[in-house]
Amino acid sequence: MHKGSCLCGAVNFTVAGDLAPPDACHCSQCRKQSGHVWASTDVPEERISISGQEHISWYASSEKVRRGFCKNCGSVLFWDPIHHPRIAVAMGAFDPPTGTKLHVHIFTADKGDYYDIADNVPQE
């Protein structure tokens, strides 16, 4: 069982079972939303329980995806592909230990020009 929350604690979640290895997304949408890089793990919807859903605001960033954040403190928490049985959860929102390591950087061709990726993790 893994637990996490937003900064103010209004939104809490638990994930049953092990976490999938996370990825770090460098696309412009994820960078603009998160302020840098979006690191997340994909969780099957049936394995996550969210309390405080009334404090989540959802932004439709495309016809296929909505992004969830706490409307109280602004914590970026979820990336939800509409009509898919999974949700991506922000790694930074989990209470440690997560028991996982970053396994890939994605959309690296779109990364910001102000940083380098130098951690020897595969890049796509």
C-alpha cells in the first residue's frame, strides 16, 4: 500500500500493490503544468482510492486527457487519459518510500533548453 497527498492535505490517495516504474515527461504541456518535469507512475483505476475529490479541479488539456490538481494548494496530482482504465499519479505526491526508480525519460526532444538530462536513464 502506498499513500500520498497534496501539499495542504485536502486530497489524499492510497494505491494498493506495488508502483509501476515511473517515467519523466519533458513535453511542453507537462513542463508548463508542473513547472519543470512531470514524473509519474501509471496506476490501474481499480487500485487507487482518492479522498477529498471535492478539492480536485480538473483541466481538460486535450480531447483525450484531463489533469487534476488540488484547488486549495495547487498541487499537481493526476494525469488522466479519458476513457482509459488507468491514471498517472505524480511521484512527488507519494509519501516515501515508493520502492521504485525512474525508468525512462519521454518526449525529450521537447525538453526545456535550461537543463540537461545526465542521469543515464533511457531517453525517448
